[in-house]
Amino acid sequence: MNKDIIIKQGYGDLRFDMPIEEVVALLGEASEVETIENAADEPTTVLHYNNDFTLFFEGENPILSCIDINDEDATLLGQEIFGLSEREIVQLMVANNYHEQDVDNEEWGERRITFAEGNIDFFLEDDELMSVIIGK
């Protein structure tokens, strides 16, 4: 699988709105599966693929809605993203016309940089990228 993060579209061959069955046919069985009950009375199915990425499926007929990526080989906008500092990540996003950002320090210690217009979050610890979460 290629490891390109495509803003608002997906990751590698994975595309948002893919049904869970199609994803499993593409990737094989997940290393761990869990169900999260949410306030909308529709459970979220979560598929963990080793330590590389986690997929979130929502809806009555579960479709891919969110991807949490922590694969160090992942690329974004043509550049390897893991290994970049916070400043370099912001520069990359701004250079690609994602200007509005929100920065928060999470209670568990990570720093989150959100670019809402790209529906993408970067989580850093001690200026080291830990994960990227993308949505449609």
C-alpha cells in the first residue's frame, strides 16, 4: 500500500466513505477490532492495523470516516511528515494554502495543531510528530 495522506480523501488506497467490507478485502483482517458507543446511538467500529494506523467507521452501514496515522513512512503533500518539527509542519501546510490553524495543549500532554479547512490534526510530543488524524 502506498502511504500518501490525501487531505479530505484518504490514505494510500483507502478512501473515505469506503464500506468496512471493502477495506477488510483490501487490507485483510485488523490486528484489533473494537466498538465505541456514541451519543448518536450509532456505534463506531474501530479497526487497528498494528501500530501503523487506525480506521474509524460510522453509520448504520459502516463507512470509513476517519483515519489515525502513526506510520513513520507516511507522506503528506509529497513530503515525509514524520520527523518534521511543528514549525516545519506548519510551513508545509501554509505553503499548500492551509492557513487557518488552531493549537491546543491536550490534558494528556500532547500538542495538537488543527487545520480545520483540511480536516487534519497533528499531535506532537516534545516537538516530535506522534500521529496525524484525517477526516473527510
